[in-house]
Amino acid sequence: MEAKRSGVDVDDVLISLGHDDLRHAKIRREADLSLIDYFRIEGEVARRLDDLTAHLSERKLTYETGAFITAQMRRSTTLKDALSNLAQYFNMMHGEHYNTVRTTDRTVSLIIDDSAFPYTMRDDTEMVYFVGECVLIKVHCLLDSLSAGLASKALRRVALKRPPSDAAPRHLDFWQVVISPGQSSYEICFDNELAHAHMTPPDEIDLSSEGVFSRVISYLEHLEPSNGLVSYRARVLDLIRNGLIQQEAVARRLSISVATLRRRLEEEGTNFRELISAHYVEEATQLLKKGFSVSHVSEVLDYSDIRAFNRAFKRWKGETPAQYARRKAALNQDA
């Protein structure tokens, strides 16, 4: 609903992610989406709006900030460092003090107080609870993937604002520790000793604008593989956005051969080269809409020269990047 109000073509988002069956509003309302599907949809909406909050907040959070946060966390040598960096930079970018880190003799906790957060759907209490809980899950996925599993080992307790209920929502099954409902704020609580233990972040960390969502999705896929329920197109795009642009590397991550990957994509009416092109055109159009020069965009996308980029962009969009940028600038002025 928030995506549609913000001008996003929801049907197009669902089709691009292989969820043609959810195009009807009634089916969408009744669908029981997995966490992976939810984050895929939220991530795609965020990309199209250039807003990390996907317009769930009245204040826009520029999409590149996700890469900035991940970059800071990569410098962390302990889980406590990572928690402190996460709290500090989210506060800085939201412009409010929503996140704090509390340390006791036994625990280190990240506390998220969203009581004053400018939710666009603040009148929908259930949706506010759901979004807050998904933020907590997203934070833990990011922490655990960057700490090579240390966050899960150190996790002791999770606090939620949702009142106690006999029928907890299915997405809360994600947590394998004690959940304390009915609290005044959200909290992820870790063992103090493990939170101060040295950790070595993985060598390969995606610092692109799609880094946060793609890392969380890849992490959830690792925990609970989709077993064919999600299209190969969507899964390959997830990996491409996470920095894997070689077909062999993508096939290895999916635990299939290159030949099988080609066959699966062909069955879905696409191929690896088309998906790489789709990713590049997505990146290029976002950068051009923000006012970056054609030469800068060409360099960011690692083209050998600007003429090659011009030819590729015209093949993708039917106009040169300069023409596209001028047209978008004129539309913004008219608006």
C-alpha cells in the first residue's frame, strides 16, 4: 500500500521478482509471504524509490547510506564495535537518537526506540509492529553475516513491543532465543564476553547501494534455501546485486552447474547476460536521475570508455544517457 501511494508500479515489482501470482490485491492481502520474499519486495521498492526505508518513513533515507553503514561495520573488530557503529550511523542518517547500545556486566544490547519514528502508516498498529520486528531481523542478519556467525552464538534474548499473544506471527519463528513481548522498545541482547571477542569480517563484503538488502536476503537463503519456490531470475539478480557478476561464481553460490543455471534461466525466458544488463541499466538510471555526469556513471559501471557506455545505454533504453538525464531533469522541474 505504501509503495503504491509513492508511485511504484507494484505489479511490475512483483513480476520482476517472479511473483506474478500476487498481482491481484485480494491475493496479496491473504498471502503468507516468507521473510525472504518480504525483504526482496521491500528491497526492490527501496531501489525504485531511492529510499532505504521504502517510504515506510516520512523522512527519506538516501539509498547509498546502506553501503556507508556496511563500510563502517567492516572496520569493526568486535561485535560490540559493530553494534556501536550501527547505532551511531543510523542515528546520524535518520537525524534522531532512535538507537542506543547498553552494556552491563553480562550483556551488550542494541536498543531501538521507535516511539517517535515518523512511520507513514502509524495508524496501522499491526503494520508498525511488523515493520519494527523486520528491522530487528534485518539488523541481526547483517550482524551475523558480517561476524561469520558470532552474532547468533552470542544472542541471548530479543525484546519486542508487540503485546503477548497465544498466536505469534509466523515471521517471529526466525528467533531461536527467548522473546520478551510487550516491552517499551526493541532490543537484541548479546553475551558480553562473546560481544567483546575478536571477530574477522569476511573478505567479500558488498559495498554497493544494494548491499544491505542483498546481504540479508543471501543470509536468509543460506539459513533456509527456497527449494525452487523463488524464480532463478530473482535469485540470480540478488547475487548480482551482491557483487557476483561472473556466471561461474553465481552457479557455485546456487550449488548448480553453469549449464544447469543457463537451462533454468532459459526456462524462465531470460539469460545471464540479460540479467547483468538489467542490473547495469538499473544502476545507471538511478545515478543519472541523481544528476551524476555520464562520464562518472560510465566509470562507476567500469566501462572501458564512455562511447561503449553510450552504445549500451541506448540499446537498453532507446536513448543516450545524456538524453535520458535531460528528460528526467525536465520532468522533475515540471513536477
